[in-house]
Amino acid sequence: MNSIAVCLLIALAATAYAPATAVSASALPAVGTRQPVQHPPQTRQKLCDFAVQASRAQALPMDQDPVFRAPPAEAKAALGVLRKDLMAGQPEVVAAAERQLAELLHGPHGPTLARLAMLDRTPAVQLAGIRAALPLASQHPRLFAFLPTLDAKTPPALARAVVAFNFATHCDAPVLFSLDGLEHPDPAVVADLIDRTAALAGHLRDAAPIDRLVAWLMRRQGPPVLRARAVRALGHLGLVKLSNVWQQLAGDASPEVAAEAWPAWAQVAPGAAQVGLSAGGFADSRPLLSWGALRAAADACALVPDRCDRAVRGYLGSKVAVIDPISGEKVQLSRVAEQVLRYWSVAGE
């Protein structure tokens, strides 16, 4: 499957599952430094300790445990009725049952009914149960223990529902277990994980989710378009500690990845990136690499534009266009060169 096809596949699936605070990795990147989305250190949060949450709940008597207590007969019967409707396969009946299930789980016996739905052996019921239980995730993160395994064989829709629930718990173990999904064969599942991890990264003190995503990047085993998406999403955060990572990936064999690593590197280490551009960053004739070098020049040479001026102006008359492998949009290199020169003029005022 080529990169454009992967891009379209991801875009079609994105709207239903996109995290509310996700970094817009799929949008065309701006020229020049963007404001990092991370919050000041004193306001950053920490993922909750799942083990501590679970141990506290174990002290409750079984009949008072909202997750493990037996539901009343009438509540269990109501779940049984909805289960039959969810298995019916008729779109209108299933949609109505999903709405009613969400209302049922919103009630006083929601957590224990959610547990039963998540453990159901019928995929349609299990999927509907996970989706309906999403509002319970942060208050009852122990429900994570009843989710199906997330691996390469997990159906894409179920995998994305599991990822959404795990991230909604805002607890360490569920989030880190979700990142096993980076090896999933469906590109939309991996893109969802990348976006959610980047969305968390800007306001977390925890380094583990970012470390896992960076480790996946550096293994160089994922599809180039998805690795490029991860570089763009993390690069947007302006994390200085990733400077060496971006430097290495600026030489990546995949032009999609290298084109995103150059501007990410220039944002956090403009001096080093400027030296890299002068040493050969502009020498690569591959259009995607030219696009990456142009965007990098905006930051790398903002204070010393004369060092990149000739190379950038060389693209003003270019008829070359590239397709952004992440958004699928067409980009004229001449227009990017104009934007870089305009950015320098504003930065120098």
C-alpha cells in the first residue's frame, strides 16, 4: 500500500476516534517555529498509578465494590435485552441499542454492567460495551483489566475502542499497554495512538509514553508515513531533549521521515541544524527532502539568513510540487520558499 493510500485510509477513520486535544499531525505544517503546546512544568499532570488505584479498591467489601458487585436482576435483564439487539445486525436496531446501553451504564450499576459487557464473547456486544463505558474510564480505571488483548489480531474497530478507553483512564498501565498497538497492521490504529500520545505529552511529567513512541520511531520498522506523522506530532512539542533524535532521523532512509525531522531539529537546535543544512541538507535533490530543508531553514537561519538565503531563493522559480504524505495535500516548493523569506523578514524586525 503506497503512502497516499495509507494517508487516505487514516483520514477516513480519524473523525470518530480523534482525541479532543490531539496535536494536528495531519495538517500541513506551518513555516517557522510554532508555539509549543506543552504546559509550564508546574501545571503538568502525572498519569495516575494504576496499581495504587487497584489496591485501594480491593479494601472494599465485594457488595460495595462498584465494579465487582453483582448487579440487580432487573439491571442484568435489561443488559440481556440490549445484548440481543446488538447481535441482531440491523443498523437501526443496533444504533438504538448502543444509545440505550450508554444510558444504562450511566446509571448506578454502570461499572459492574460495563464489566459484564466487556467480558462478553460476542464481538459486537464487547465493542458496544467498551464504547458505552468510555465515560466511566477515569473514575473506574480498573475496568481496563477486562478489556480484550490489544495485538496485531485485534479487529481495527475494537483496537481503537480499547485505545480510546485506555487513554481515557489517564493511568500509567493502561496508557503504556495501549502503546503495544504501535505494531498493529491497521494504519488508522497506529495514527490514533500517535496522536493521543502527542496530545498527552505536552502536559505530562511522565516521560514513558514519549519514550515508547520514540523507541518505536528509532526501530525504523513502521510504515514511513506513520513514522513521519509521529515526528511531526512530537516535533510540534518543541522538546529539546529530542534534539539528538531529530538529528539522527534527518538522515533517515525514508524521505518522508527525514523531511519532518529537519524542521523538528531546527526548532529545538537551530544552530546545529543550520550547520547541517550548510553541510549538505540542501544538496539532496529529492523533492520531499527539499521541502524539509526549506522548512528547517526558517528556524535554523532566522538569525543568520544570509547563510541559507541563496539556497532558499533558488527555489523561487521552481515548478516542483510535493504531496504531503501525512495530509495528502499538494505543496509548491516555490511558495514555501516565499514563506521562509517572509518569515525571516518578520523575525528580523
